[in-house]
Amino acid sequence: MPDYKAIHGKNILHVASDLDTAEAEGEIWFNTTSSDYKTIQKVAGAWATGGTLTTAKRLGAMAGIQTAGLFFGGFTTARTDQSEEYDGSSWTEGNNLNTARNQLGGTGVQTAALAIAGDVPPDGVIVEQYDGTSWTEVGDLNSERWAMGTAGTTTAGLAFGGEAADGTSIVSVSEEFDGTSWTEGNDLNTAKYVTAGAGTQTSALNFGGDDPGGRAESVESYDGSSWTEVADLNSDRYQLGGTGIQAAALAFGGNTGSDTGATEIFDGTSWTELADLSTSRQQLRGAGTATLALAAGGNPSMTTVEEWDFTSTLNTGAWASGGAINTTRSRAGTTGLQTAALVTGGSTGAPWVFYGETETYDGSSWTEVGDLNTDRAFKMGAGTQTSALMGGGFSYDLTPDFSALTETFDGSSWTEVGDLNTARNTSGCGTSTAALAAGGETPSLTADSEEWNGTAWTEGSNLNAAEFAAAGCGIQTDALMAGGQSDTDGTESYNGSAWTVEANLGTGRYSGGAAAGTSAGSVALFYGGRPPTSGVNNTEDYDGVSWTEVANLAATRWQLVGAGSRSLALCVGGSTSPSATTTATEEWTMAQTIKVLTD
């Protein structure tokens, strides 16, 4: 019988510790410490940046769905009566609650919601109902309390647990609402507060919180008459967000001893950890379903909103804010990894100022190091943070404007080496000893391609289409060029000898960013850019066959630069208008976990 090597051409790697998920995609390895065969499993679910609340707040309540949400009450610098509605992209202030409060419960939909009790001295039983326009007081709770869990609708609501209004005790009380008044039902098995809830009055779920023993991972389900303990959360936490139904619930964020972004999904039997929130936080609130949810606000009071998408596709991920670069710029050059990147050169918008400033990134902040010898923008980048190559470029301060200059970086300073054969602005990729420069302007558009061998540039095969402002990624023998000003949705791959036309981008654009690690012909990520009239924040994932839209950048921009891999990418700087540039950095993480192979 043939063995694995005979079939696939190589042995399975044996390692004492697991491979990094950024580099292990597509690999199978044997962990000699745990004696397990392992691989990478991408998780079907991701958080993406949503429209920000109009006012920073925490400890409020939510109702509705991802495209029609409602946030009400909470704490800004004091208890608030503010109410906001979400349309799937932005929040609009609506009519306020009659009574300002925080730590309240919320349930229902955007046009029919309940605001239940809360921290409302001296009377913590007030309940209000929203009809899509205004709030009206309805039947009070029987038991004064705040920080309870809730579920149901305006005509069949449920409130459970909480802390007594005088702050002396945690309660297990459960009450049901019939649209007019509240009736006490059977209590929770364990008293708790700052907890989360999901479901309906006759089929509810209570999870997490703080009980007399401290942070809780306990979960209870309700059948309309009694509460039953079911499978615990994987991590104990309180002040979390939650949403969904009894058989498909979502728990996210909270406090596990420190703020967390951890997200877990419940299938009616057990909880599974999925992709984290981009911003770890507690005292947030949630709405929607287990597949399409909202997470809003949090501690300290914030406007941050994230949207959850759980699908059957396996190429999802999310962008999160990274450290800002020190020099605002676009049209720069970059290379390296998400936690060890390099950005250099670039320019402002009109009136043009060109830079040679170089900065290195450690995964959290940028540090200035040695400048380029010649200030310029629109150049290709290759290599690592401590062994980089930048070639070509453009500057009005040069004569001629288009440059053939090439410089190498050793981690501290730049050295001029052999020039490109053709002076131009250009795109590229690769390493400091095996790089690729392709396309650009001379000033006319060119399809010319050149290869660097560590000493000199040699002419290679031309692109199929002359192109400027495409994004390049990968290595010299497995490269990808995507987008561009002449063929905005075009994609070409390079195998070291010839260029091949690949599947088109879903959104045509130029001056975007790309990342692919060391295997661009197989997988890549493309983000940002500019169609003919304005910038976009679209992100697309390439699996070697086709491009798929995934989570958007938080900020629309073009003439940005990209680094890292398909699973751990960076988006750095760029233009936000024809005359404005940004210092913003965003970090992309593809949702994936290490999986033990059992069969």
C-alpha cells in the first residue's frame, strides 16, 4: 500500500510544538509532545466593524436584528435616556426613554421593544415599551432589580436573575410579562446577575454572569415552567453580550478576570469557541441571531459596534485597529509580517511632499529607523523587516521624475545597489535576494517585468496587460498581481517564467493593498483601493480559483500598502481623499484554529 510520501511527495513534518497558524495553512504535522496529527481548520464566523453609536456608552440594553437594531439607556458620564436606531450601516437618535437608567434589560425588535427595570433610583421596577416612535410606561416588575437577563417579546417577555435594587443580594427571581403585567414564575437554579439571555418566554437560555461564587460559566435553559442546567460556557465571564435563541445562541465579550473578545456559539447541546471580537470589552450589549449579530458599546464607554457573520464559508476573518504610523503618508513601500513589518517612503497628496522616512512595526507600535537615501513614492517592496529591498519609484524632486534606484535595508540603514533596467514606478514582491518588479509607469504604462537575483535586475516575461497601481504579493516564482488603473479587476499569476490571467476581482479598483505570505499563486488577500471616482473598503480573499468578499476595512482608503500573509495581514496608511492621508494601521486575522486529526 502506498504511504503518504509516495502519494504526496513529502513526509509529514514532526515538531515538538504546533506550527504558527499564519504559516501552517494547508499543512499536516505530527506534534511529538502531544502525539497528535494536526492541521489548520478555518472557523466559519467573523466580526467586522459596523457603524458607530452616536454617543459612547456602556451598560445599556439592545433589541432587534443586525440590520434593524435598537440601543437604549446605559451610562455615558451618567445614566442616560438616549435611544438609537440602526439600519445596518449607521445609527440615528430616536425619542428618549421616559426614565434615564443603566444596567437595564432589553428585549423585542426595533419597532416593538421593552426596557426593563435597571439602575433607576429610587424605583428599580419601571418598564417601558417602544412602538418604533416613542416610549410608554407599562406594567412594573414585581421585584426591584438591575443587571438581569432577558428574553422574549413585548407581549411575552421574560426577566430573570439580577441584583436587588438596594445592592444587598443577588437574586434568582424569574418573571413573565403578558403585555400588561408581570407574574412570578419558577426561579433560576443559581442566583446571578450581570448575565446574558436569549430566546423566547417559553424557550429561553441564561448564560454567564456573576453568582455568589464569582464569575460563572453556568448555563440554564427554560421551557416555560422551569429552569434546567445545561452545558457550561468554555470560559466563565460576566458583563457579557448575548443573543439568539435557545438552540442557537451567541455569547461574546465580557470579563474573565480581564476584558475579553472571546465568542462562543451554542447549538443546543454544547458551546464552541469561534473568532474573537476585534475589541475586547465588557459591559457591551448584543442583538440579532447567532448567525447575524450586533455587539455595541462597552467599558470604558465607547461607540464601537461590530457585526457578526456566521456562514458555511471557511475564508472569513476580521480587521482590527493596529498602531498608527508616525508619518502620515500614502504611496509608500512595505514588506514583512503582521508582527514584524517595514514601511518606507511615500508621499502626501497635493501639494506633494515625498518621504524617505522608514518605520518598523512590532505588532503594536511603529518605530522610526534609518531613512531611504532617496525620497520617493510608488516603489515595489520585498523581503523582511531586517532584510528588505525597495526598487523604482517616483518623485517630482527627482530628475527625471521616474526612478530606477534600488536600495536594500539591513535592519538599520539603506544601501544603494543595482538599478532597475527601466526607470518607473512599479509594484512587486519577493525576498531581498529573489524579488520581482512588474508593470508601472515610465511615464507610459508598461507590462515590463524584472527579476532581482541579489545583485542585479534581469528582464523577465511581460505581464499580459500593461498596468499601473496594481498590488503585488508572494514570491518571485509564485506571485500575484491584482487590480490596476487600466484593467481594474484583472488578476495575473507568475510562476517564475510566465504570467497567466486568473479570475477577476469582484470589485474593480487600483492602488489597493495585497498580502499573501509565501504562496500568492495559491492564496491571497486584496483590500481597499479606488475605483474610478472614490475609495472603497472592500476586502476579497483568493483561494487560487476565485475571489470572495469578506469583512471590510474599518476605513475607506486607497494608495495604501499591505504586508503579511493571507491569514495575518496589515493595511498601512493611504489616502482618504485626494488631498488627505492617514496614519491608520489595521490588522487582519483570518478565523482559524489548530485541529487534532482523529481519523
